[in-house]
Amino acid sequence: MPLELPKEKWTGKIGEVVIGALESEGGTRTSKVVLGGATSLPFLSFEGEYPNEPPIGMEIFDVVREDYPEVARKPFEDVIDDPGKWAKKCVEEHGADMICIRLIGTNPEEENRSVEDAEQTIRELKEAVGVPLLVYGSGDEEKDAKVLEMASNVLAGERCLLGLAEEDAYKSISVASMANDHGIVAFSNLDINLAKQMNILLTDFGVKLENIIMDPLQAGLGYGLEYSYSVIERIRLAAFMGDKILQVPILCGTARVWNAREAFKEDASLGEAGSRAILWEATTALSALMAGADALLMRHPDAVACVRESIKGLTGGGEQ
Amino acid sequence: MALTALDIYKKLPQTNCGKCGFPTCLAFAMQLANKKASIDDCPDVSDEAKELLESSAAPPIRLVKVGTGDNEIEMGDEVVLFRHEKTFYHPVAFALMVDDDSPDIESKVQPVEEMRFERVGQELKLDMIAIRSKSDDPAKFSSAVFTVKEKTSAPLMLISQNPAVIEEALKVCGSDRPIIHAATKDNYEKMAELAKSSDCPLAVLGDAGLEELAELSKKVKEAGVEDIVLDIGMKPLGKMLQELTLIRRFAIKKLFRPLGYPIIMFTQGEGLSEGLEVALGTMKYASIVVMKETDRSFVYPLLTLRQNIYTDPQKPIQVQPGIYDLNGPDETSPVMITTNFSLTYFTVAGDIETSRVPSYLLVADAEGLSVMTAFAADKFTADTCAELIESCGIDEKVNHKKIIIPGQVARMSGKLNENSGWEVLVGPRDSSGLPKYLREYSGQ
Ligand code: B12
Ligand code: SF4
């Protein structure tokens, strides 16, 4: 007797957001990515669509501080002081689908790099790689307003993502993103209501829902991963059950792995630091995918490679 | 689907005799449906009805126990698909795979016996050993089992599809409740017999789809085996995820008994790929994952993932609030304060221990939240800290009134000083800075 499979009949569908504009579309990108589009939980193609393989972006910085973990630094030792070269290496050697630059050095309380310096960095980055770009500020509201406005203009026509919009700092970044038809990353920390509220704030302000990506905070393994896992699952389930305002692609980063000393500190009783950190990052990334992330931002090439391999294995899921 | 009161009523004698203590059969049925009465209270119920009711009351996924005594592992008995709906109860067991023809079995299984990690106050370790008969030789296999058994007390899984091989091994370890792996459509009769006579759980292997698997588990159950574990066989990762998910849904949403058992999964890849397979099984419904790698750098992150996924979403892992003595403090020792979130406490305490500076650490009841989270949620404030300093009795242990607070909450220092009368020193933001900080502090 054939079994009747317990399939879910969701009514919701995650919107699709395209990042990157090709020459024919007025940009200079040589590739683009599509985020979202799912009508099934991750990789469950037997009951819906999971049309777009989650792209993996790699994260770079304008400034690398002394405390940047050795394990993450090592694969890029030769290029880490040059964001353009760093990005190029991520794309050409490690197949990054996107590059996210975090302009932490523009923070007035840290290196306080000028907007002009940041502009130089962005121009170099734009030349160096053809993949879609994400540009994040330093988290200083006033400075970010100028930095992201600059980025929006310099990258006009390229269809980037600007980040991060936060509950109490979203207006100037929204203006910057709308000015040149870029997308925007809406940050919320581990709170489904806030995630929703962010999308409401942004759309009320004039940003189109099709231009929003949610970052609900991916905590690192061992440092709140379980909260992220469940918050993301809940966001995704609510979207499928019909909550339109949450039918927005989710982007998760593994950045917090690289703040969790346990992941990469030298401690023989926990095994060799390098391989531990890599699996730590890869596991964090996989948990984001399983919970519902539509795209990833990562750091270590080996972690990127094995997560990509897993994605291939998962999307080649097969029919039921 | 759980039975409704009406479904149950139909099976009762319908005489309304009242012997069950309820005025009518329907009233009794309603109590049964709400699990507030026991079917045994009706003396006239038919055996058939009784069986039906008992089986519908059984958990959607059977609880299966492997091993004995202190090392017994419970698996299954999960009730939800998503951890936020309640919690996941029985952490996936990690099993190490060894082959009977491996020349160094003893050293291979050593990590299961010896590798222990302490993380946020819990002990983490590998749980089981799976011994695979590659030789297909009963004597060789049972001698390997004997070797492993001598070396460890971890529960075992015996892997061979040859009943003669299993039978011989059961003579060595049959009373330890190993899992027998596996019954297939070709050998299930003999395997079921072995499982029944030794009272061991039996894995059923059906790699040709869930239908075959369900058929097989039904047959094994009809042959008298109750403790069953399901194995979908080697599949591409995507297929694996889909079948694991479907089995869980069949069990929980449809109460489909033939698939209402714990699931076992074997890794196929190597290195990082193997790691991610283990991770997948941990998140998505495996009850046992059998793996090959035992390097600490591999096992530790995966044990951490398991700990995360199986934490009750309603209860962060916490430590007792109060005063903690570290490195043998005396009345001149520094006093610090943090929250009772386990991760926070053990991180900070670990850093203080590294410093070797005798210290007191006050742990505030912040409902199990980290310093930053608790601060943002008003659960770790100048008021609550002042109250703890006053009530915990630290003033009787030290001859000074200086308290070191986490750097991230520097903002509370003025108010805390006002409220407590203690001098407030702002420590480093990350407790990894404490060894240096404390050495300078005590050098003063
Ligand atoms: C997991 C998490 C949660 C979990 C809670 C987990 C838990 N049990 O605490 C949940 C989802 C419930 C949560 C909720 C909230 N969170 Co929260 N959360 C986090 C997250 C991701 C990790 C926290 C963590 O576990 N850190 C690890 C522990 C070990 O850190 P820690 O306790 O601070 O300890 C370190 C230091 O403080 C220091 N230290 C500690 N003790 C001591 C003692 C001394 C003497 C010294 C010197 C140093 C020291 O050393 C430790 C090791 O580095 C952080 C982001 C991040 N990456 O930090 C946000 C974060 C802490 N949360 C934040 C916020 C705002 C909230 C919420 C208020 C809002 C929201 N939107 O959800 C709620 C409030 C909670 C509530 N009302 O119930 C903010 C805090 C912002 C701020 N500056 O105040 C953060 C920083 C996120 C962000 N970037 O916005 N959160
Ligand atoms: S004892 Fe049985 S037959 Fe009598 S009323 Fe109760 S349920 Fe009905």
C-alpha cells in the first residue's frame, strides 16, 4: 500500500530579491544572485519550490585589527591589508558568490577613516571583483549616514545591499538605498517581533519590501545558536503561514563565530585550533541554512568550501 | 491522530453501568481522551478495545533504551518537529564506528572511554560504539566485540546482516542490550528471533524508500520485537534530510506507528563533510549518528551543537546565584560580579582560574541571561547588583569594599556605587582580559 506523504501545504512564498546588476542592466557586475523564492522549508523539494541555491558571500574589512583571529587571517595573509585583493582572492580562489565589505575602520571612535578613504576602498573593490556587493557601515549612525550615501552613489546601478538598518538607525540608510535602487539589510537581534517591526518601519518609510533582506542575527555555535535556530525557524514558518511582511529572504552571517574564543583559541584539550574553528564556522552556517537562511556570509575558505558542498548535496535532494 | 472521545466511546461496552466511577460510558470516554482516566477502570471492556486504546496512548515515537545501568541511553519519545514548540528531549547519541578486522580496535575505541569535555557545567562525550563485521566471520566478530567490551562500558551496536554473526556476538554481550543492526527484508525473521530472545533493540534497514521501511518494521513488530530503530540506509544528503523529516512527521503528525521509532544515521563523507552530516542529523531528527572521526577538534564542535539544539528553549542552562570562591581567596582578595547564565559564569570563572589570582566571584540571578542580554533586559542592573552585594554576605568575607564589574556594563558604575556604597572598578569588556587585569590589581 503506497504511503501518503505528510506534506505541508503552505500558503506563503518568500519573495525573490536579486543582487547585482550586469552590464546589460546598467551595472558592471559579471554575475548576480537571487535570494529567496522558497515555498518549502529548506531543501524539502518534495512539497514545494526551493528554487535558488543559497549563495555564499564572503566577508572582508577595510581595516583588520590586531585581535582578528589568526585562523581567519591566515588564508588571506598576503592580501588582508588590501580589500580589493582580498575580495579578488575570495572570488577567484574560493568561489565567493558575493562580497560583503564591513567598513569598520570608518568608526570615529576607532580608526576614523574618512569618507574619501572609504570611497577609495569601494572603488577598488568594485574594480577588483565582478560579483554582487554588500556594503556595511561601522555601526556609528552619523558616520554611516555619510559613508553609505557615498557607497550608494559610487555603486549606483550595481544593485548592492547596504547594511545594517537597525530599529533606531534606519532612516539615512534607507534614503541611501532608495536613492540608487539598492537593497537594504534589516537587522534585528533574535526577536521575531522586532524582525517584523523592522520591515514595517522600512516599508512605512518608503523602502519596497522587494528590496529588503532580513538579518535576524545568527549567533555562533555555543553562543546562542539555539536562539537563532529557533527564531529563524519561527520567522520562516510565519512567512509560510501567510505573514506577508515576513516573506522576505533571510541572510545569516557567521561573523560571531569569530568572536567566540572557544572556537579558535589554542587549547590542545579541544583539538587543533584551525580545524576546530573551521568546523565551528561551517556548523554555524549549516544550522542557519537548516533553520531557513536564504544566503550566507562567511569568512574561512575551507568552511565555505564544505558548506557549499553540503548545499550541493542538499539541493540534489531528489524526488519522493 | 489521537483518538477522540467519540472514537473511544464506540469501543466501550455502552452499558452505562457506572462501575468505572463515571455515570456514563461517554463521560468515561471523555476522561480517557483527556488522559485523566485509565482504561483499566472499566471491568467490561473488550481486549480488542483495550489494545487499541493502549496503543493510541503510546508516545508518537517509541522510547527505546540501549545499554544498561549508568551507561543506558534513552532515545526517541520526541513530541515536536520544531524545538520552539516544546523542546527536544533525548539528545542524539554519537556512536563511533569500528571494524572487526581493524588491527588496532583497542586504541580506536579509546576516545569513547576517555574523551571527556566539560562545557558550561555539563560533561560531553561520545556515547556508543558500533562494531561492524567486515570479516563476516562469527568468531572474529565476537572476539572483536569481546575486545571492545573489555575496553569500554559504552553501549554497543552490532553491525552485520548475517544472523550467524550476530548470534555469536550476542553470546558475548547479549545481556548488555546492544542494538542489533540490521534486519532487512531478507533476514528479518531470524534477526527478529535473535532480538526477541536476547531482549535487544533491533534496527531495521530499508534503503528502498519509506514504504519498504514501514513494511519491514511492521513485520518485525509482528514477530514480537518492540524496541525498533529505523535505518534509511546510505542516501545523498538531500534525500537523507527529506526522509528524516518525513519519518518524524509520519510519527508525530499522523501517529503512524510503523515509523514511530528512533532513527539511526551513518555518515558517509570524510573530514568536514562528515562533520556537517553529523550536524545535519543532530538538527534534523536522528537519534543515533554513527561516525568515524574522533579527533577532538571534530568531536567538540559537534557535541556543542548537540548541547545547543537540545537545550530547553524555556530554560537557559544556569548556575546557582551566590558567592563562588576561586583559587582559594582570603579577606584581601578581589571581588567580581557576573550573571548566572552558565556560559557566562564558566567563561568568566575559567578566565579567573587562568589568572591564578585568588578571587571571589558574585553570581547574580539574572534569570539565566548573559551579561549584555540581562543588562539590556533590566535583569542585571545597579539595583540588583547592589542588592546581591548586600544580601550575599560578601562583606563578612573581605576587608575592603571594592567590586569589579564587567566592562560592558561600565554605565552602571555610578549608580551602583551610590546604591551599595562600594567602590566600583570597571573590568575588561571581555573576561579574557581578566588574568592581566587581576595580576595588575593584586600587584597594587
Ligand atoms: C544569545 C543572545 C540572546 C538570548 C539570551 C541568551 C542568554 N541566555 O543570555 C535571547 C534571544 C533570549 C536574547 C534576548 C535579548 N537580547 Co540578546 N543577545 C544574545 C547574543 C547573541 C549572545 C549573548 C551571549 O550569550 N554572550 C556570551 C556571554 C558569555 O557573554 P557575556 O555574558 O556578556 O559575558 C562576557 C562579557 O560580558 C565579559 N564578562 C562577563 N562577566 C564578567 C565579569 C567581569 C568581572 C568582567 C571583567 C567581565 C565579564 O566576559 C564574558 C566573555 O566575553 C548577544 C550578541 C552577542 N554576540 O554578544 C545579544 C545581545 C546581548 N542581546 C541584546 C539585546 C538588546 C537583547 C534584548 C533586550 C532584545 C531583543 N531584541 O531580543 C533581549 C532581552 C532578553 C529578554 N528580555 O528576555 C544586545 C544587547 C545590546 C546592549 N548593548 O545592551 C546584544 C549585544 C545584541 C546586539 N548586538 O544588539 N539575547
Ligand atoms: S464501567 Fe465501562 S461499561 Fe460501565 S459505564 Fe464505565 S465505561 Fe461504561
